[in-house]
Amino acid sequence: MENKAHALATGLFVLLLGAALVVVVLWFRGDRGDTQSFTVVSRAGVPGLNVKAPVKLRGVVIGKVDSIRFDPAEGRQILVGIEVDADAPIAPGTMAKLGYQGITGLSFIDLNDGDPPQSPQQNVLQTRRIPLAPSVLDQLTDIGPKLAANALETMKRINLVLSDANQQQFSQTLAQLKEASAGLNQLVNEMHPTAQALPSLVKNADGLVVAGQKTLGQVDQLAQKGGDMVDAYKARATELDKIGEAAAQLQASIKRMELSLVGGGERPRQQALFEDLSRAARALERAAQGLGDQPQSLILGPQPGPAGPGEAGFDASRKEK
């Protein structure tokens, strides 16, 4: 009976141990049930990526890396086989990139929804291939030589700018700037009294402007009055011209009458009459000429002649001159 009991215990122990081993193997294998396979295509390196590395979609673990190998058709490409859950929402334009796990140096596949495919060759669900975008390290590796070349070029230019000749020119420029600054300070000090006097000058200028405006107003009034007087004198001169013309016509008429009346012989009475008419016409002509020379006499009266001897206002010294 004891032998049968030991055999039964041994059998149970072996069964339990086998079940535990199966569980451990399944746990290490990471059996996730139904899966679907994709191939990540990389044209650059995949540093830190190993088999069994996790595959994440928008930060959620959906699978693992199954294999890493070179593309037999094109040796510059690396094919990374991944197994993901069958219900994982893989979009047609999904892109992959390498993510890094802290400071360990290990990497994983990080999937992200990309732009919708523009051609059937870009449809991930049909080709089962996901392109791997360059990682940050790849970009830095590509940009590094360019940055180094630019840095060297910048250092060359800095050395050229800081050459001995340029430093000497900089020193001269600084000295000139110092002299100019001193001259500017002196000019400011000299202009300070003038600036203090500006307010009073501005007040005086305001007064002058007001006075000038008043003077201009008076000048405008005088100009207007002068224009009225000139118009009046023009009207008087026109009338005087008409009087002169009438006198000339009268004199011509008298002469024609004299010739018509006298004829070839002379008669004493008629000749005396004609002489009176001639004198009257000449007097009228002289009056018209005087008015033409002095039109203001119509308003102000005739200008008196100089006083003679014995008259009031007589100046003997003027006669001697």
C-alpha cells in the first residue's frame, strides 16, 4: 500500500511540474492568441533592436519582433518581421520608427498612423510591409557631418574677422567713436543755453505772428481802398479823354464853319466872331489838357502856383536858386 501511495504522489508531482513548465514556456513565449504578421522595411540601421523586442501602436504593446534579417533582393534593406494581435487597428498608411527604452540602449518598434496611401503599393494591409522612418539618431547622424562642416566654415569666418588687420581697424573705429562722442557732448553743452531760451523765443514769436496777422489785415484793407481809388481815377480819366475828344471835334467843326462862312473874302464882323470862337475852343482844349494832366483836380481842386513877390508864402531863396 505504501508503494502505491508513493507512486501516486510521484505521478501527481510530475504532472504538476509539467504543467508549471508549460505555463512558464507559454509565458516566456508571450503567446498572445491569434496574430497577424507584418514586415517592417528599413533602409537604415536598426541599432538596439532585438528579437522579442516589443511592438507598440500609439504607446500600446500589440506584439513583438519575430525576426531580423537582410533583404535577399536588395542588400541595403533590412526586413524586420513582427507579430501583432489580430484585432490591432493597423491603418493602411501606418508608419514605423524606432523607439528607445530609457538609457539602456535597447529599442522597440513604435507604430503610428500615417497619411492615407496615395497608391495601392503604399497600402500596408495589402503589401503587409510597413516602412521604417528614420529615427532621431539617424537624422543626427545624417546632419552631423553638415553641422561639422558649417561649424568649421563659421570658425574660418570668425578667424578672418578677428585677424590682426581687422582688430586694428576695430580699435581705430572705437577711438573715432570716442572722439565723436566727446564732440557730441560738447555740442550738447553749448546748445543747452539756446534750448533754455527757446520758450521765451517761442512766446515772442507768437506775439509777432499775431501782430503780423493784424498788419496783414490792415494792408489788405489799404490795398482794397487803393484799388477803389484807382478804379475811380480810371473812370475820371476816361471821362476826361472823352472831353478832350469832344473839344478836338468842336475845334475842327469851328474851323470848318470859319472856312465855310468866310470863303475867299474877309468880313470884319464875321472874322471877329470866328476869332472869339477859336479862342473859346483853345481855352476849352487847354482845360481838357489840364484835366488830363491832373485828374485829381476834379476832386481836390487845381494846385496853386508858387507865390509871387509880395504874396504870402513867397520864398526869395527859391527864386535865387
